[in-house]
Amino acid sequence: MATQQTGSADARAERILEVFDTAFGELLAADPAAFQVKFRKMAASAFAFYRGTACLFYADATEEYERSDAPARAGNGTEGADGPGLGGPFLDERTGRVWIHGDLHAENFGTYMDANGRLTFNVNDFDEAFVGPFTWDLKRFAASVALLGYSKALSDEQITGLVRAYAGAYRERIRHLAERDAGVRDDLKDDDGAPSLTLDTASGPVLAALRSARANTRFALLESMTEIRDWERRFTPGGGTVELDEATRSEVLEAFDAYIRTLPGATRFRTDAYRVKDVVGRRGIGIGSAGLPSYNILLEGHSDALENDLVIYMKQAQTPAVARHITDPAIHGYFLHEGHRTVISQRALQAHADPWLGWTELRGAGQLVAEVSPYAVDLDWSDLDDLGAITQVVGDLGRATATMHGAADVESGHSLVPFSTERAIDAAIAKDEEGFPRMLTDFAHDYGSRARRDHQIFVDLFRNGRIPGL
């Protein structure tokens, strides 16, 4: 048995290396040091490994489908839509073609200041967003709950309860949204029955995150990143910033000018607001952006007052992991480049998105541009140990997920999803109400166990120098 297990682990190690080469190969070759940092962070825990390996998550689904004797897949251009892994009985031509987050896990939620000036708690980080089956988001989240629960020494039964709480909250919110959209319930107007999570409606840890964000100020953010030199604000040298040569600076400024033209007309600011005061390169950004060039740009902002300056970032967008498993050319052909895809996806999925959100190109690569906001606070799971509090949070996240899926449909103005997503999803779940939470709990336990084993294999590969290019 030991020999068989070793052989299986060796085969899995080779599979992980193969997927990593496809997903990270070019970026790793360009910046090995950035991937040393990324992989050290991923080595810290099974959950951190899971966060950084959406590519492996989707590759597993495709591989399992290809090995199966599944019937013909749904006509939505997805790999494995009707098979095991990430498919399932809740997918059809509509529910398999929903705008999805693409990397939905428990730490991709937090606060943001929307275009109306309201602090909101919802999904964040849309780098992996695409169009695909709605269940892929739910399964990726469910497995992350299993990993978090295991790290907090929760029993399998308790983890099952958490996933069911998430599934139940998602189901309830989708039903409310569908009934409101269909006009079945006259008492559901605006956000009644499906309120956003704000300072007025949130409670528990989500409310704490919102209050923490509210205590932040743009002035404090500026103080941490900039200084006053010769009566003007400039970026402070060091601390992860990189001085640019004149050629690179000129290219970034040219890309910035093109970005301004992508901002929605309704959120355009006075001309002076876009005056550039300083530009620097950046290092040390998150796990998912290793090796991707990025820049900070300091702008005049809403007035001449120095405390109203603001910082935006420009970073190279990447091909989302899920896109490799969506074959519909209409979806791939909809986007100009990855920066355009990221922005259009975020605007579709996030109601009243950042008014500074836009896209551009730099050296032939699509770029995402948005504000470095002081009001972005991620949900902190480290102090969440009470089962009741965790259950409340995953319920909130289930409702937030449903709100996100319901926002991105025909009403968002994008022809890729020309129907009511909430009504399509509601109808699909209604066909098997008991099977819906069971599907998510089974997947959470199965893939959570696999991710913990994969994490150990990855650590052994990394520490023994077996990852090519490092």
C-alpha cells in the first residue's frame, strides 16, 4: 500500500508541475524572484496553496471529465459541464453561461466604496472573472470553507453545516431576486428582501469590517505612500516603489491618457483631476499577481488641496484560469484584451463599481486601472473561531454571491448574458432543492481533502528544488 501511495503522489506531483508550467511558465521565467515570494506564501497553509492555484482547480475538472463516460456536454462551450468534477445537474444553456467571479474563495470578500459613496461589503478581486457555469463559483467557495474549517479544527459535520448555511443563504437570495425580477412579489421593491451589506444592514464580523473601513481616510493612505517635496506631493522613495526611466514613464503616461477615455461618462471628473503628479513602478503585490508589471500613478484629484490627491494603480491583467476551460469563441471574442475583460466583468458583477475603474494597453498588453482605495478592507478570518459567528459570516457570503450572480445579466447591458440570471438559476435549483446543498457539501469535503494532499506535495516539490525555473 505504501508503494502504491508513493506512486500516486509522484504522479500527482508531475501533474501539478505540468499545470504550473502552463499557467505560470512565462511569468516565472520573466521574474523568478516574484514567484519565490508567491510560492513561499502558498507554502504557509493548504488554504494559501488553494488561493494561489485556481489553475489546478479547473485543470482537475477537465481531467476528470475527459476520463468519464459522461453524456454530451451542455451547448455552452464549457469543458465538463455535464460530467463530474465541476459540472452537475444544475447546468443548462443559461446557467452554464453566467458571469462568474472565477476565483471565489472565503478571502475574496471585503469592503469597497461604491460610485454612490456608500461603503459596501461584497465580493472583491475580479482578476479571474469570466463567463461560465454558476456552480463553478459555488464549488470553489465551498471547498475553501472546508479548508478553513479544517484549519480551525472543525469536525466534518460542522464543516457540512457551514457549507449548507452558505448554500441555503445563496438559495434564499436567488429566490428573492428571481421573484422580484418576475414581478411575482409586489412587496419586493428595490433591494427589499435582498439588501446589500452596508453599515445599515450588516451585523457581526461583516459590520466590523465595514466600520474598520469607515475609520480609514484617504489622507492617511497618502501619508503612508507619499511626501511633500517643493510644495508638491510625490511618492516616497523605497518601500516597494521602483523609479522609472524616461522611456518607461512616457509609455505609462501615454497608456494613462488612453485609460481616461474608458471611464464612464457619468463618472468623469473635472479636467484637472487627471493631472499626473508622479509615477512609480511597484513591487510585492499579491499572490495572484506575481511577475506582472504594475505602476502607481499620483493624481491631482477632486481639488487643488493636497489632501485630496489620489493614487491609482495600473497593472498587467492576466488570462483567467477558468478561460482555458471555456471553449465558446463568442465569449473569448467579446473582449479586446485581458484588461478590458477584467473591467467589463467587474462592472457587470459589482453594482456601482469604482468610478476610477478602467482599462488601457501598455506595450501590447491589456492593463487594469483602478483607485488604490483606503476603504478596501478584507474580511479577517484569523479571529473568527466561534462556530456561530463563522456560520453567520458564510451565510452573508452566500447572499453576497447570489447578489453578484444576479447583477450580471441582461440588465447590465452586456450581450454575453442576454437573460435574467437569477431566474435561470432559481429554476435550475428548484428542480432539485435537496440535491443542491448535497452537491456542494460532497464537493467541499472531496476537494478539500485533495487540496490538503496537494499542498504537502507542493511543499515537498518547492523545498527540494523541483519546480523548474526557481
